[in-house]
Amino acid sequence: MMNRKNRGGRDLHPETLALGYGYDPKLSEGAVKAPMFLTSTFQFERAEDGKRFFELAYGLREKDPGEVPGLIYSRINNPNVQIFEERMAAWDKVDRSAAFASGMAAITTFFLSTCKPGDVVLYAGPIYGGTFFFFEKILPQFQIRCIEIDGGGLCPATLEAHIHEHGLERVKVVYLETPANPSNVLVDMRAIADVIDRVATEAHRPLFAVDNTFLGPVFQCPKDHGVDVVLYSATKFIGGHSDLIAGVVSGPAAVMEAVVGYRSILGTLPSAFDAWLLLRSLETLSVRMKRQARTAQAIAGFLKIHPMVKSVAFPGMEPDGSPEREIYDRQCSGTGSLISFEIHGGEAEAFAVLNRFEVMRLAVSLGGTESLVQHPASMTHSDVPVEIKNRSGITPALIRMSVGLEHEEDLIDDLKQALDVLPAPRVTLTSGAQADFDAP
């Protein structure tokens, strides 16, 4: 399947493209699935071919119309990687996607290829702890300033004020996660894109980049809401089985050319084996995420009425008519399966609950087939200063849960017995009890 459209001219759905797009079985002895190309180097048919391939790879000439980059060396390109990238580009509705050896490899390569000394990155907190460390400790060494402009959401007026304060010509990237990690706060991407478009000039427009790991690409397409560059930790839902580490950057051709060039020199391409695993996982991505979301909706309803749970953060649970619900209805097609909930108490009580789980695994990461629970304040976001954690809602009593594919009754029973460790008073709940939750 080499086209995104059928013979009638209709665009094929990403779920269909994930099963065959970008792969010609005739080139691999008719194998229905792409074989694993475990090779470091590729043989050229002629010396002239090698010359042309290198000219294109190192930017020594422009690509001819319809030309496909030739295979040279697996640090630069690999068939498994290329097929995966074509299918991800279809999911994200962009010119090109690039795969990386990890989510952090994707983030670091994007920013290093995009920013130069003197540039400013404006970002909305909370963000993943590794990204925060990169922004606060690494990029400043290259004279690139990273400034947090909001905690717990991003106000368009605040963004515009910061752009004017730091100078439009210096602001290179506006970056955020939505839903945010671990608060699940949603940011109105269209409103942010409108601000960027309004302040932009012919000479300069800041790039708008969004980490889409929590809901994408199944439940959220940032490109539809004015976002330029989409980033993922593909370790999570895209990989989906907790058996690989990978990342993705998707965006327009002009941006991606520099990203891919830096990737070749930095050596941040994933291995052929990991790319092959990603192809395997992409085929079931939609099915897995939708099943996980249904189970998460039941669990969020259970947590919402439990007396020892102080608050629940879960997309789509916001009251009808609230600004947060309006954002959800406008830009999300599903809830996802990440739940953050705060219990009554502090770190000691949170640890007591975490230590009681039997079915759910006490581990970081998310998006796998198994359910995971962790303590953001002392684990994934431990390097974030306390004052930033406090204003971002990352309290000592906060627990983040990634809902897997286990049966929902078993997960709710596991939650109930874990919460039972907390002191009374509380009401008795049955395993099937849950709050009314009108899941979209």
C-alpha cells in the first residue's frame, strides 16, 4: 500500500494505513509483514548511486521531484524506521515524521536543531521531569533561555505578554504538554496558535510545539488546532507494551529537514529492532487506546465518589459548560487512560496506598498493556522545585495511574483494597460502584 488515498480518491484512515502503508511486499519476497532489517550498512548498485545518496543525505543538493532518499547506513536511515515514519506522518497529518531512540532524544534533537544561542523557549508547566531538566540545566549552557510562563494551563494573554516582553524575534518555540503531566490539565491549542499567528510577522513566527504523548495520535491531533510540531514518547502508547524506548517528532518539511539532519549527526535514530516493534504496535494502537480509555472511565468514576479521594483529574470529567470541558469537547475525541488523583493526607498516606496494590504495578512510565501507578512528586517530577510543583498541583498526596488492559472489575477491586489502608471514616463500596460519568 503506497498511497494514502483509495482508488476513489478518499483518504484512508490511519488505522488502515498502519497495516500496510509505506511497504511493498514485492521488495521483500512477498512477506505480508515488513521483515526486520538488521544491518548496519546498505550495498549500492553503482558508485554513482552512492554519490547521489550522500549528496542528498548531507544537504549538498536539493531533492529531485519524487526522489526517495537512498539507503546508506542505519544511523541515517533504515527501512523499518522509514516505514514507521510514513505511517506516523499519516496519523499526525504532517509532511514528515522522524523516529528517535527515546522520547528525550526526540525532544533534545528537536530543540538543538531549532534553537541557537540567544533564542528563547516559552513553555507551560507542568512538564515531564526530564524535559524540565533539559530546559533548566542543559539548554542554558547553549545560551538558550527557557522560561516557564504558566503553571497549570496556559493563558493566551499571558503568552502574548511574554512574547512582547522577551522580543518576538528571540522567541523561537512555544512548548507545552496537553494534557499536562501529571496534572491532566488541558490547554486550548487553537487559542495559543491564534496568539502566535497574531503576533507573527513576515520575518519571524515562533514555532508551536506540543507533546502529544497522553492522548495522541488516536484521541488528539494537534495539527488540526494550529500546532506546527508534534512530539511523542513513543515508549508509551505508540509502543504500548513496555518493551521498547522510542520517540517521534512530526512536522512540516522545512522544520523536519533540520531535525533529521541533526539526528544523523547526533546518532539518535532508533534501532531497526525497535522500529520493527513500533510497526507491530502501531497496528493495534487504536484498539488498545480505546479499550484502555473505557476502563479508565469506569475507574475515574469509582475514584470520584470514594471518600478518601480528595480530587480526580481526568479529561472529560470536567462539568458541562466549564471552560475545561469546552476545551476537551473541541480538541479531544476521547478521554485517554491517564488518571491523577489526590488522596486525603500526604506522602506517607500516598506511599501506604501505593505499597498495597496487587494487580497494578508500582512503576514509572505509562501507556503499556499493564496498569502502572507512581508518585510524581518523589519520582518522575522529583527534580522539579517545590514551588513549581505546588502551583502545578503536584502535591505529596498525588498518585498517577496509567490504566492498562486488565479487566476493570479487578482493577477497581485492587484500588478499593489499596485505599482501605487509609484511616476511617469511609463508606463501604462494592467492586462495581462508580460515579455517574458521562464519557464522551
